[in-house]
Amino acid sequence: MTTPDLDPDLLKAFVAVAEHRSFTRAACALNRTQSAVSMQIRRLEDRLGVVLFHRSTVQVELSPAGEGLVGYARRILALNQEAVSRLRAHEIEGHVRLGMMDDYGSIILPPLLAGFAAAYPGVRLGMETGLTAHMPERLGQDFDIVVAMHEKGEGAGAFVRRERAIWAGSHSHGTAELDPLPLALYPAGCLLRRWAIEALDRIERPWRLAFVSHSLAAVEAVVAEGLAVTVVKAGTLPARLCRLSANDGLPDLPAADIRLHRATGLSAAGTLLADHLVTGIRQAVDRRISCLEEPTVQEPATG
């Protein structure tokens, strides 16, 4: 006996009637006539040799056979859509320019960009890392997407996650006990740098600027050798460094919002990457914090 084929068009009509419990409403949702939908249901029933609906003058209800089919129908249609979307995705081409914080660009983004490049080989990616305070102003000119750090509750763009600023020092050197406290920080304009200095001044803790660099790797190396302490995001705490706290005589620091900014008229390739990053960054940072056994800062319900 030959197994009957399940035509996706017939399944669409079946699922529509099952969800709306009405041939009229299903026909409206599908932009077809009621008679056309009724004919498709009859064809499906004839093909399967079962009755899918019990009809009355008041309502339409799924038969036991219909109840058994509806889950499979939804899965078949979803897989059909997924397969078509994946094939069409490989046809997408373009050049997307990305602006990013140095720590996210070197720690969080590479695996996410590798996955995106494998899924969309026709899209060329370019990334610039550095201080992001003014990068959103360059959207459309130098960048298509910018992932930037803002003070908590401020900034435009789509909310990605909330990050806690923390002090970091060497595992093997007691640098935090030095007086004045040596600091390794990013250049002026960095939000973490400003918070560190303001917090120390607030508790009247003497400090000195021992090292300044745009590079997270350079700051990390200096701090790991016990030459200074620094401030990082909890989600990008380097493995070579340890978290410092009030027990080390250091003040609490604020939380920051990470937001994704899109250029006006973003291309299809850029839209795909932006959506990929919003979800991917959240998951990647949460996993990293979990591995570092750091408490995850609760995010607001809406961005």
C-alpha cells in the first residue's frame, strides 16, 4: 500500500481550520474563499481516508484523527519553512560593518561571528573595537551595527543585557593593598575608567594611574603581573585575573547597560547579524559568568 503524500498547502488549510474552529475565519486568514478551503480539507481527508473535522451549524471540532494529525502538521510546516529559510539565507550577500567594545570583540564575539559566517557565507563582516561612547553617532557612515555600553537605564538601541562593573587584580599579588593604588585603565572617555576614579575619590582612597591602553590584553597582562588593578565587566573577567571587592578595600561600582544600535535602513544581512548578536551575546555572557561562578545580574523585563 502506497503511503499518501502530505501536501503542505492542504496542511496549511487544515491547521488554519483547526486553529480558528471555523472554515470562514480560516479562509479569511489564508486569503482564500470558504469553498476553496472546504475543498482542500475534503482532498486531505480523501487522501488519508479519515474524517478530520466534525461539523455542525454552530461549530467545527477536530475529530480524533484530526487531533492526532494537527501536531504533525504543525511540525511539517515548521520544518518546511525552516528548510526554505536556510536555503534562501545562503543567497544573502553584503558587507556589514560592526563597532564593538574591545573586551566583547576579543572574548564574546569571535564564536558568534564564526557561527554567523558559517550560516551566511555570502556576508562579509568587518569589525572595529574600541571605546564605544561615540560610535553610535557614526552609524550609517562608518558602522552598520554598534554594540555599546551605556550608564544603567540610559542610551537608545535595543537592550542586550546588564553588566556589573567589577574590580580585578592578580591571583598571586596583593596589589590592592598598595597605597596609592596603582590603576591600569582604558584612556579618557571610558565609562569604566570614570567610575573607578569617581568611586575611589568618593571614599578618599589614594590612587595613581600606572598604565593606560586601548587593549584589554595589554591591561590584563600588566594586572596579572601585579603591577596594578583594573576595572572590567563581570561578563568579560579574564581568567588570569581575580575579582576584588570591599574585602580588598575597594568600593562598589555601578552596573552598565549593553545596547545594540542599528543604522537606518539596515540591509537584510545586517538585520540577520543584529538579531543573531542580541540573542547570542546574552547567552554567551550568561554561560561565561556561570563558568566563572559569578552571580548573574538580573536583567529588566523589557529593553
